[in-house]
Amino acid sequence: HKFMMASLDGICRSELGNRILEIKCNGRSTHINCTNGNIPCHHWCQMQHQMECANVNECWYLSYVPHDEYVTVVKRDEDFIKRLIKEEEQFLYCVENFVSPLQFQREYITQDAE
């Protein structure tokens, strides 16, 4: 997909397979959640996008806080990536055609009228 790009923190190419690296300097509570297997959804989605761009099946996710780091492997999810590409194509259409994308309540904050 020509319109898809990613800025990778690292890439490892070897005969054992290619992998990418995503490094996050998380806050303490997010880091603890990661060590318990709960990677933030927006990080997981970002890595799926990156794996599609780099054409790899795995991403090493490194969560760092001072004096501690945690590494786990995130696997490619083809079904999610197919849905993601459709959403990204729709968003690109909106950008190219000056059309506002659909908004959801969680994406914006409204101020009550005084």
C-alpha cells in the first residue's frame, strides 16, 4: 500500500526471520500493566500498522522506565490488519477530498453552553 508509512525504532533482518522493534518510555503504571501482558491498545494497533509496512510477522515491544525494562513479542494479526487498511483508506479519502471523517464521542470533547 503506497500510502502507508511507518517510522520504525529498529529492524532485525536474519535468516530466522525479520522483526521490528518498538520502544516505549511508559509511565510506571503502564509499564506494570505491560509486564502483566496488557499492552496499551493504541500501541498494539501501531505495531500492527508497522508490521504491515515492514512486511514482518513479529514486533519486539520494549517498555522502559528508569531501572527497568520489559520486552515481549507481538505477533501479526492479519484479520485486524485487513480492517485497519480499510479504515486508513477511508481516512485518506477524507483527507484528499476535504471531507470530515466520522467522529465518535470518545474522539472529542465538547464544552457545555453557559
